[in-house]
Amino acid sequence: VPSASNFFLSYLSWKAVAGPCLRLCIPNGNARMYLWRKYWRRHQGVVTKREKARLLFKPRSMRHSVQIGNDLVLFVVAAAFALASPLVTIFALPCFAFNWLA
């Protein structure tokens, strides 16, 4: 294993294990505001059907811009070190799989 790929092995293993877990456990700002508004409205008094439907079906941000950037970085690292260190490719596959699941 080339010495330059040790960092990327650590990076890919960290991204595969901790990245999806943190993304699922820590909601983004839009989801937090959705929950805040939902429970705040419930405690303020009468909530109409229209307000319930608006809160239920309100679109939420899924952070696609951040996710696409992370996936592209992982792909570039895996593609760049595929020939120099094939072990990086083996570490990149679970990372892609877990990111796809989360």
C-alpha cells in the first residue's frame, strides 16, 4: 500500500461508518423548523385541517447539494487510487453503499 493512500483509506472508512450515521441522527435545519412549527402550532390552540395538511405535506430539504459533493469526492478518490492501491476501491464500495442507504 503506498504511503499516500493511508490517509484516503482512513477517510473512506470514516465516511462509510460515521457519515451516514451522523446524517441520519442529526436532522438538517429545515427538518428542525418543521418539527418546531408542528409542535408549536399544536400547543397554540385550534389547528385547522388545512394547517395540518400544510405541515404534513410541506417539502423538506434533503441536502442534495451536500450529498452530491460528498459522493463526487469519494468517487474521485476511489478512481484516482484504483490503480495505485486497489484496497482504496474495496473501502470505497461500502462507503457508496451506506451513503446510498442513508
